[in-house]
Amino acid sequence: MIAINRNRNRLWAFPRAVSGATALLLSWSLLALPARANVVANLNPVPDSAPYPAFDFGGSPIPSFDVGPGSIGNGDGGLPVNLQTPGGLELSTPFSIAPLTSYGEQNNVDGSTTFYDTTLALTGLSASGLAQSVFGFDVQALNDGTFAIFGSNVGGGDGPLLLTGTLTSNEIAGVDGSSSAAVFSTTVTYTGGPIYNALIAAGGSGTDASVNLQLNGAAMGINGGTGFLNPFSADGQALFSATYPAHVVPEPSSIVLLAFGLFGMGAAALRRRRSPA
């Protein structure tokens, strides 16, 4: 077994470039959520999941939102990051989690914990009705579902359970014709795992979850034949949040996204002003 020696613990990372329109969409959606939400688990494809998508939307006759191969650990969590290969997600949590295994887990000096090569599982997130076009945004409502996150396991397969729960009031939303979108769950109930236990010990409870998506070779749109969103695969970052009075780690998401959204609007306005009549 190779010892882990890392000091990386990101609490926020945008997937590739974020357009002004997409940032504004995410800002508007996240600002509507509880203001004191804090990150409980931040999952990123590390290393980059290409060419293995982290998420997929599709299926017949009723499409579903689900994980792709990029979100499934392959058992290399104990290797240095530069030697790891897709899939698998890096998970950062602000809580100190007692070692569950010496494989793929790092306790950081700031009290946070990083897990490498984790697996995310989703169930039940099928389309609950036809997609809608709202002010240039394509919106697809999803049924209630569940999620579970597992640590890395030597040889692949699910390792120790890290966090599980239910997802309700779910939807996919994105600017029509763009390659960026997001999935929002406005109600998350955590039900198990050591991260859940740490959250309860801190006096917290679940609030919301979101997944920032960068579509691979596709654009947001509503299929004229089925009435659902067009199928897509995507890379992305998943954020699970909660409110808790203890061990509060400020969440920059709303402020940063709003700034990006306003920056995008300002840049667009400046271009229009500079354009010749």
C-alpha cells in the first residue's frame, strides 16, 4: 500500500469556464436557497473524468439523471493523485472524520478530511413530467431520489459508506442552447454515514444539493419528439450542503456566483455600448 501525501483540499471549483448567463442562472437559483447553508461534501472528478462522463441524462421511455463512469471509483484512491486514473471523485468535507480506512483518506491540518476515488450512486431521479421553457431556460423536473457516497476500495467496488440521504424537489436547469447546466435539489435529508454523524454532532441538518454540469458535445434543449430534455453526458461538480451552528465554514457559492453573473451581464452591456450603431 502506498502512503498518501497530499495537502489539497478544495472547497469550491468551477468546472472549466462559466459563462455569464450560466453563472447568473446558478446565482439566482442558489440565492433562493437558505442563506446560511455550508458545504458538507464537495465532489470533483479528480483526475479529470474525460473521456468518462461523470453524469448522464437519458434513457427511454422516461429519461433519468444518473452518474456516469467518471463518478465510479476504480480502486486507486491510495495512489498519489498524479498516478490516479478516471473514474472516481475527490470528496472534501469540513469535518474531521476518524479514519475508516488507511486507503484513500486524508485528515488535514485544518480539521477537514479529503477522500480520493470515491463513488457516487444516484437512484430515482427520473423525469417527473415534460420539460419547460422559462424565459430562455430549459427546466426538467425530476422525481425524488436517493444518493450514497462510498470511499475507495482496493481493487474497485464500493468501499466504506461516507454519506447517504434523500433528494426531493429536484430539477435540471440551463440556458437553452448552452453547454452548461445545473441540477438542484432544494431539500436534502441526510440519513447515514460518518459525515452525517459529524453533521449531527455539530447540530446541523440538511438543506440542499447542486451539481454544476459542463455538457460534452451537446447543448441544452427540449426534444421536440419526446418533450423531455435532450439526452446528454457531462462532467460536473456536486455540492451537498447543510445548516449547522458549530464548525461553520463560510460558503462562498452565492456571493461568488452572483459576482460572476453580474460580471457576465456587465461585460455584455459594455460590448453593446462599444458596438458601432
